[in-house]
Amino acid sequence: MMKKRLFSIMAKASLSEIQVIAEPLTHKYSIQIIKEPAKSLAMVQLRETVRESLFYIGEVLVVEAIVSIGDVKGMAVTLGDDFEKVLAMAILDACLNKKIEESGAIEQSLLQLERKQIEKEQKENALFQKTKVNFNSMDQGTKL
């Protein structure tokens, strides 16, 4: 599975959802914290729609952490200031990079989280669709 997809799932998940997956691994494997979770600023880049050029819109607060299991490193960066979540995410990344025996179970747990996230998003979108106004149909009833 692509890292971008895995980190997208983990970023949308709650702290407790990530900790449920990462907690058993912290007891089983010797995890060393290389860089403690720390706040940082990251520049946000956007694409201008007319010229298709990139520009920086500003900075956002992120938290980053780096851990290792043996000689394999894992790292995570996430928006906000949730130190525990970013540490758990880094641990999961290190475990997946090392390809431990639980790697398949970790990926399955994350895929299950993704399905829950998609369902929740679809329910929210359905609620918004009820309030959507179709301006074309409003125009059809009037004659000038």
C-alpha cells in the first residue's frame, strides 16, 4: 500500500484509533525515539489556477517525530499539536518499514479505518446534499 494513502488514513483517524493499533507493538518491539514529537511550522503550497504556477500561501503548525526499530526508521508529520498521535503514527511507519510479522494486520486495521472514514464522509455529504440549492431550477419557473 502506498505511504501517501496510509498517512492520509492515519491523519484522519483519532488518537484512540491509532493508539489501539500501535500500543501492542510498543510492548513487543524495542522502539527508540530518535526525535521526540515537536512542534514545527510547514509552508503550504498551492497551485494558482490561471497560470498553473505554485506559490506559498502561508505556514501551518505541524508536529513531527522520528523513531527506530533496530536500524529501520519511521517518521510522521501531522497538522496540529497532537504529540501522542504523531508518535504512534511514527511507530506504525517504522513497523511497516521493517516489515514485521504484524505488517499485514496493521494494513488491514488501517484499511478498516479508511472504510469507516469513507462511510462517515458519505453520510455527511448526504446531509449537505439535502440543503443544496439548484439555481437553474429556480430560474425555470419565472418568465420575463
